[in-house]
Amino acid sequence: MTTPAVLLSLLPALLVDLGGLGLALARWSRHPTASLLAALGLVLRLPASLSWVWLMRSELDGTSRALVSGGLGFVSQLGMALVVAAVFVGRAPAEAGAR
């Protein structure tokens, strides 16, 4: 795959991550803890996503490529875990009987 093709395939995820980062920063004053978690998670995901371009073009052997790929996947999923945590942080418990 050529570099432009790889970048084009990553474009939707990059746009969502950048949009989410902008939203987290814009809402920081209203929800600082959730915004911090979301921003950290999205900042982790951006370089992990962009590193795939390098990985696709690298001349690493199979074992090294697998290790780097696993590491990038771990960093990306750690970022997603922080974004999910941001969704639930600071919520008030539901009142008894409320649905």
C-alpha cells in the first residue's frame, strides 16, 4: 500500500479523534475530569494511528513487525479505555426507582 492510500484509510479515525479532542477541550470548563480523560485517551490514539503509516512502509522482519504492531494496538486501546472512562466519570448515581 502506498503512503497516501494508508493515510486515506486512516482519515476517518483521525478525523473522529481530532474532533473528539476538540470537543473535550471545548467542554473542559464544564467537565474537567471527563475532558482530561478523553483528551489523554485521544492524544494517545493519534500517534498510535499515525505510526501505522510508518509500520506499513518499514522493512522490519516478521517478529519485529508483530511486536511493534502489538505495542501500537495496546497504546491505541489504552487510549480508547480512557475515552470510555471519561463517559462514566463524575456521573451522579441514579435515584432509587428512577428509570
